[in-house]
Amino acid sequence: MTWRFVFVPLFLVMGYVQLFLVQEKQSMVQEVNLTPALPTQVLKVLAHTYMEQMVAEILFIKVAVFTGSGYQRDEKNLDVLANHFLAMTALHPKLEDIYYRTESALPDNGKNYVQIANQILESGRKTYPTQVALPYFEGFNYYYYLDEPVKAAELLRLASTYDEKYQWLGHLASTLDARGGNIRVGLTWLKGMYASMQEGDEKERYAKDIKDYEKALQVQLALERFKHKTSRHAKSLSELVPSELIGIPELSAKFEFAYDAGKLFLRVKNSRKKS
Amino acid sequence: MNRIFALSRITFLNGLRRNAVWGLCLFALLFEVCGIFFMDFFGRGLGRIICDFQFSIMWTAGMLFILFYAVQAIAWDDDHKAIDSILARPISRVEYVLGTVLGLTILLLCFEGLLGGIALIQIMWVKPMFTESYFPIFSTSHFLIAWLGLQLILLALLSVTMLISSAIRGAFPVMLMTLAYALICSGLPVVRESLKQKEVPTTQSLESMLQGLSLFFPDFSMLDLKDAVVSQENISEMIGMSVCLPFGLIGVYVVIVLALSCFIYQHRDIV
């Protein structure tokens, strides 16, 4: 009788520990998946209004743990992840961490996710209208992932106005404007920055850039005149010589022209982009 | 008046004797203190997150207090003979309602005051540990106003519980009805917001009906002043439309609900 009271509980405990260890081993091998979040409206009702922020923060912790693990970047997981970010933004738009985590987790996975990330960052900009990181992230996404340098320039220009120390973003915006063919806007902004700067190395650099922009603008105007006269776009820049230009202006070592179907681009030489 | 205070004192002391209330208090305190470790998951806006967390704990504890203790204390059924013995004494039913609500309110305020005090001490202790970029602003006066807003929400729920128990016999049905009321109060603004954004087709009569329903099921989010604790808004600017109007509105709502409870108790047969 006494043996039964000792051995039976002992076997039960040992059996339980064994099963637990097997379960633990299995969970390490199992794929990490993120369970979908409930629809935002349902979460709002369940959160009883007062707990909306807390629910968003719990979702954030869930996402933080998931993105910190070696998760499979398949469409299913990414869709659920994007859905979580959207739910968090709707529940608690003032939680800054959402925007930083969104930028680190979503855009690198394809154009769909870049657009979702930009949508989230845009609502972040409405909540934090003077937070420079948000338009910067959005602008970066437009340039790097979506190949829309003009749209990127617009956002970076906005970011440059937030504080004096971010003025350099305006220069970057002008470069992207020129890259996207919006040379006039880029030149105007650059001239504005030049006029407000104090004398120094930076001002000299800007002066050199302005010269290149002005040359590019000359070529752009020549293209417009050519189009107006011949009702077609020039096949190449050399077609503008000698009717519209004496010669194609020589740019500094920093920039080069690019031309495609009537649109002139001024690009930084050897600048690389995600393919 | 003396009878009201006497009954409130009995109700208060009765609550203090209940182990469940102390257990709830202890767990809430533990959550408040230990939950701070979850802040490691966040990189920015730590002040806001800590305040959200503390107020959410206080709200949850208050709701559990109302749903699982206050309902038991208020409800009258075969298991709870307290109402019979109290009303056998020279105390009117109106005095019974007011005395019970007052006692439970004082108990709730003591409970929430303890949680709020610990939360405040914790926040003030933690704040100097972070640089300004992570926890830039914290205002004690805004914290107090946000805490008062929360207490008003809980008081409104308590008065509605009293109203429901005046009409319905039994603790469990009263608890379910109170929970349903809370869900409607949180769901109605969501529905109205969806209609406003034109996510679903709508008619003027539907919008008017929903607006009318909001009179009976108020939107308690107007008393959610958590954000103000970490905002730069001046206190005098805040105590204007942000505070006076919602506090006044819900205050009057509580008075009306309690008056209605008194009326129903006065005319209802409790046998």
C-alpha cells in the first residue's frame, strides 16, 4: 500500500515533466505564426473605450515579440502583421512606437506593404504634425521602394520646415525633385535655402548645385520649345542642337542628365537605388 | 441624513471585511507594480504608455469591483436577506438606496485612491530614470483630473447597477445587464462614428435614433482624460470644455439615475 502512495504520484509527476519537455521541444521547432487581430470596430467595443490604448499596446507587444522571432515572411504572416499595425493605429494613433515599428517591419516586403506603411505613416503625421521622422520615413519609402522621387521630395521638403536643424532635408528634397524631373521646383527651393544661409562651405556647395540646376533648366526649356515647334518630343538631347541650344551644357562632376520620352532628369552620378 | 450615513458606514465596513475586495486590491497593486517591466518592449513615448497602463489597471479593477462585489452588495434575492433586515428598521427605501450607493462609492474611492496613489508614486519614481525624449512631460494635476474622470465613469456604472437592481431581482441578472449596458455605451459611439464616416448607408431617422440612444447610454470616452497627463495643455485650458462639460453632464446623469432608482424602490414591492 505504502509503495503505491509513493510510486504512483512519482510516475505521474515524471510523466507530466516528460510530456512538458516534449511539448517545449515541439514548440521550438514549430513555425511562429501571428494570430489575426479582431476587426478594429470589434476591438473598440470590447475595449469599452477606456481600454483602447491598452489593447493597442498589447497588440504592439504581440507584434514586437513576433517580429523579433525568426518569422516566415510569407504573404499570410505579412497580411496579418499589416492588419495589426492598422488596428493599432486606429485604436491608439498617439502611440509613437507603432510608426517606427511599421517602418522597420513592413516596407521591405513589397509594394503593397509599402503602401500600407505609408498609409499608417500618413495618419501618424496627422497625429504628430511636427515629428520629423514620419514624413522622412514616408518620403524614403516613396523614393526607395516606390520610385516616386517627386512625391518623396514633397515630404522631405515638408520635414525640412519643422526645424532649422533639418534644413539639410530641403537640399535632399531638391536633389530628388531634379531626379524626378521637377527641376524648376528643385531649383526654386535650393535658391531659397541659399538665400537664407550664412556664408560658409555649405553655401558654396549649394551655389555650385544651383549652377547645374540652372543649366538643366535651360535644357528643359529648350525641350519645351522643341515640342511646341515640332509637336513631338525630341528623340535625344542632341536633337536640340543647334536649333534650340548652342550645345548641351556641361555639368559638374556631381550630376548627369538623363532623358526619357520628353522628360529631363538631373541625377547624381553613380547614385544607386534598390532594384 | 444620519440614517444614510449610518447605512453607508455599514456598507463600507462590510466591504472592508470581504476578502474578495482585498484580493482584488492586492492583484491590482501587483499588476501596477509588475506591469512596469513590460515597458521594455517600447522604445518611445514611455510616459504615455505607463500612464495608459496604470489607468487601465484602475479601470479594470473598478469594473471588477462593481460587477463582482457591488452587484452582490446591492442585489436583492433569496440569498441576500440584508435588504429585508435593513428595511425592517426605520429607514426609508430612498435612504436605503442613497446609503448603499454612498457606502459603495466611498469604498470604491478608497480602493481606487490606493491604486491611484501607488500609480502616481510609481510614475514619479520612474520618470527621472528616463531621458526627456522618452518621458518628456508629466503633470500631477492632469493626473488627478484624469483620475477623477475615471471615478466618475465608475460612479455612473455603480448608479446604473443600482437602477437595474431596483427593477430586477437576482445578482447574476443584474451583473449581466450592467455588462450589457457597458457594452452598449462603448459600442454606440463606434456605430455613430461608422455612420459619420459613411462606411454604411444611413438615414436621418437612424442618426437621430442613435443620438437619442446616446442620452441613455452616454459616451464615457469624454471622461477618458489619460492623454492629458502627458500633454503640454495648460491646466486652465483643460478645465473648460474638456472637463467642465463632460463632468457636469455625467454628474447630472448620475443624479437622474439615482433619483429614478429611488422612485422604483419606493414603489416596488420587494417581497
